[in-house]
Amino acid sequence: MRAGLVLEGVRKTYRARYYNPSTGRFLSEDPMGFAGGFNLYAYAMNSPLNFADPDGTFPDLAKCASLLKNIISLANQLQTRIQEYDNPKYNLPTYGSCQTRESHVDKMDETQNALNDRIKRYNNSNCPDPLPALANEMATIPIPALSPSPAGLPNPPWTIPTISPAVIVALIYVAIFAMLLFMLAGMAVLAFAYNYPPENPPGGMRLLNLQKEIQTNV
């Protein structure tokens, strides 16, 4: 559908839709739909003194600016992650879901997918070209393959020092031995208490025995 400008009975041809200068609005909806903004009838973001919309498909600059900011941020994040992966400071475990080489690769892949999604939305919103070169580069760069950390790197400061399996087994045996000693000591105390009083009980016990003898004789 061709469009035109309604002005004192004279129709000026536009390429997408008709425009009414008395209201500063288009007479038909934006053919891009909500991709061009929530107001389907706005002309040049309601700022005709600053912008022009010769074909009736002016993009939502606020939305484009927000997408562009997000695109640049994701591109920088991905570039930093790739550099940190290729030149690590610490010896990270290869596999695992947190603070490992594997989780690092997964995060790079996730960031690149998000970057491509924002670029697609940016282009579909008819936003200004071109995108920054870094964004296009990071959107297509191959994600590094999973590999162990280079040899000779220190362990990260947030990890617990690694304990060898032999030390763990030794600690288990020590704990079992200590538990057995505790049980034997408890059994000895119970046996001693069961056979009490001895032949020469303490003074308090002798007094108690004397009272029992007196009561018995009476």
C-alpha cells in the first residue's frame, strides 16, 4: 500500500502510509507493528522538528538505543570471557557446574546466544546501521573448545586446598580408632560402677554402710 501526505487537498506520496500534518500523526498503523514502538501512529517519535520519516517506517530510537547498549555490553562481556579463558590466572577444574573450565565455556556460549538475539531484534526494529564492528565479530567468533587449564598455574584463592585420597582414608581410620577407644572407656566405667563399692570405700560410703548396719541391728 502506498501512502501520502494530506495537505490542503494535495496528496504527497509516501512509501508506507498516509500522514496528517494537522495532528502530527499517521492515519494508518505502523506496518512494522510494535517493533517500531508501542505507539503505532506516531510520526518520527512525535518529534517532527528534530526527525523526519520519509517512508513511514521510522524506528523507535529509544528502543534502538537500549538494544545497542545491551549489544555493546554483551560483546564486551564475551570478549573478556574469551581472553580470560585463553589466558587464565588460576588452575580451574575442567568439569563441573561452578567455577570450572566447563562452566566458563557454557557461559561464553550463553552470552553469544544472547548477543545474536539482541542483534536480530535490533535489525528487525529497523534501527540505524551499522552496528559496532566488535558486536559483529563477537557474534560470529568460534567459542573456544573445552580444555584443561595450562600447567603450572596456582589454585584460585576461593577454593579449598586439595586433600589426597590417602590422607582422607587415614583420617577415617583415626576417627574409627578414636570412637572404639571411647566405647571401651565407657564400658570400663560401667563395669566399675556395677562392681562398686570396693572393700575399702571412701569415707562417705563407709558412713552410709555404718548407718545400714545400725538399722539392721535395731
